[in-house]
Amino acid sequence: MTDTLSRPLRLNAVSYPAAVPGVALPAYDRDKVTVGVVHFGPGAFHRAHQAFYFDQLLAQDPRWGLCAVSLKSPGVRDALQPQDGLYTLAQLDAETTFRVVGSILEVLVAPEDPPSVFARLAAPTTRMVTLTVTEKGYCLTGDGKLDLAHPDIVHDLAKPREPVSAVGYLVEGLRRRHLAGLPPYAVVACDNLADNGWRLKAAVVAFAESIDPALAAWIEAEGRFPRTMVDSITPATDDALRARVEAATGLTDAWPIQREAFTQWVVEDVLGPDAPDLASVGVTLTDDVRGFERAKLRLLNGVHSTIAYAGLLKGHETVFEAISDPDLAKLAEDLMVQDIIPTLTAPRGLDLLAYAQAILGRFRNPEIRHLLSQIAWDGSQKLPFRILGTVADALEAGRPVDRLALPLAAWMHFVRRRAAEGVKIVDPLADRLVETAAACTGDARADVAQFLKLEPVFNRDLTANATFVAALEKAYGELA
């Protein structure tokens, strides 16, 4: 659809039905959709993920439209308001598909219009609040409790009717519902934070306790804060994507979104009888979110780190390049099937072998340019959770750890080479890692001993285990 100057029209409620044939369009009448969900943090991941699921759900239940709330920047509002909330989602795979998503009915910028945000939170039709505000947005201390010294929390406790934090808005919205005799909305945290729902509930209750103990007791007793797990690679939007979307749809989109075709949303099954039927659109409802998190951490993240360090040593740049290397592909699959899966107990609804194959398929997606150098960042923080937990379980079970030692040895060589080349190491322990690398001589036994002195990475049980140390020295020597 074009104007008189033969330029594509801007995507909006009037123009979208004229998109190029083959583009998926909303399968519902947007005029009949009502807002049932308020979402804080309408960034790229939310629009690629939760909004996509609700877009599918609206085809069968019009009660679950979205009001998206930005706590700071007006950027999303400014891009989507002229488009009536519509945007294009490009699903990247061997064959890329395009979909116009219509589930966002309204975008609010909280600092500009707090009353409208409060009205949505207090509306009887609002039954759920979702969040993607990043881990920092929860204002927690290192041990996972509400940070009462955080500037935003200090402000909100002093002026609870004028919040600036996500926690402050949640509590004020719940206070208004309590006064109106309405049930609390379910609060669904969608950031990758362990036990995210439980931690957020504790923070909300702690905040409420400081201003209104009766409100806190009501939230504690009635509030529903399920734990969740989310997963889908969502590359940033750039001009190349905008041009690609315009060519594919025939419409100009100011802020399209792209992600891999794979997407996963796991939600603890405590939402209650008035919740949306998320299972009908592919969301996994479970009583074992931790089981899914553990599988993702070890099978996806652990193998990601493995091919990152091993791939960089072989001169590869991206995940796709690394997994296209037959030796690395075999290492990844053997690691998953023979070493990692035996340490896992599959939660109900998860086939671990099928999940492993799906992960390998994601790595082989030519449309996703995922840099190994980025995955390699913060290795001292990631490896204890991604690899060393699996190592400890394997040792306890009496299984070999030779293959599991390879990613650890590859990380050591990665650190040693980067330090020798004078390349900045992105890691909280960067200074110690550079010192460790400077002490290395190339001798496997001596170099491994230097790295094993890093107590934040290697605990005493591992450094004292002769089987583990021998496997690590062997792998280090083979990769030299």
C-alpha cells in the first residue's frame, strides 16, 4: 500500500490489512479487545515474547489486550503511538516469517502520566501485571532482598503515591485495588532471575510493610507471584531490519522486532482460575520451574559457553560458525547427551533429548549472528553455574569428567591469550585473571594450578579432587 509519491505507508490500524500477502495479521477484531494485562518494560524482548503469546491468545479470548508502561523512556511510545500499537515481528530461521502483532493497545510513559497508569492497575478488567525490567529493575540487594537504600526505593517509601520504581507502582496499584475491594492482580516477572516471582513478592511485601502492614498482610495472603523462565534470542533492531521489514510487508515500521523462531515461556502453575489460558498458546505451566531453569542453565548456557571458548580458540567468530565446525558440533552434542543430561531430572513436560536437539538447531540458525566474544564475557561468574555444577554432580556419581573439563580449559587458554595480547577481559575478576595469566608458563600442571587458586570460581571440593584436576590438566595440554 503506497501514497501518491509511491512510498510505503506507515504501519497502523488503517494500513495493516493491505500488507503483502503472506504476512501474518492479527486474527481478531482489535476494536473488541479490552485491556486485561499491564506490562512494565515494553522493550524488544517483551514485544518479541510475551506480547507475541497474547497476540495469539486474543484470537480466542479478547480480554487479554496489553497496556504497555515504560518507567522511563518515551521511545517505545513515540514509535508505536502513530502505529496504533502495531509492529512487525520478524521470526528468523532458515525461512524468515513476518507477523504484525496487535496485542498492545496502549503505551504509557509512567513519569508523564501516573494517573493513567494507576487507573489501569486499579481497573477491574486488569487481572495480570507482567514485567521485563531487567534484574536491576527489581531493586534487590545481593542476597535477593528489597534494597531499602536504593535511591528509587528511598524515594518511593517517602512518597508512596508518587512512585518511580516497578515495586512502588505494583504496591500502589495493589493498594488501590484493596481499597476498592478488588482481588489483587497476578504479578508475572519475566526477567531471567532465579526464583523471580518469589523474590519480587518478598520485595513487594517488604515495601508494603513499611507503609501499611494491613496491605502487606493482604498481599502476602492473596497475592500470586509465579516463578517463570523465558527464552528466545532477540537481536537489536537496526536500519537493516527496518528495510527488510518494509520490503517484506510493504509498510514502514518505525520499530520492528526480530527474534529466532524458537521461543519458550515457562510459568509456575499458580495463576488461579481467572487467569488467561496461556497453555493454549504454547506456554508451559508447571510446578517445577527450577527443573526447567536447571536444564536451560546446563544444556543451553553451559554448551553456549563451551562452544564460545573452544570456538574462539579455533578462530571462529559466531555461534553459527562454531557449530558448523564438525569437531565442535560433536563436542556440543556429546557433552549434552553423555555428560549433562545424566545430571538432570526432567520436569514433567520436558523431553531432555528433544530439548537438546532443539538447542543445537538454534545454534545452527544462519539468521542469528551471536558473537562468541560476547558469550565469553564474565566467565568467572558464569562457569560455576553453567559447567561446574555439572562437574560436581558427575564426580559424585562416579562418571568421567574429561569432556566437561574441555570448556574450563578452553576458558583458561582464552584468558591467557587475551591477556598476552593486551585485549581487555570483560569480567568482574579481570584484574585477578590478568595476574593469573601473567604467571602462566605454558606448562599444563603449573598453569592449571594458577587458575585453581581463583576461589570465586573453583571451590575447595573441586581443587582437592584428583580426578577433576587430572582431567583439567589433560584438557589444558590438549588445547595448547
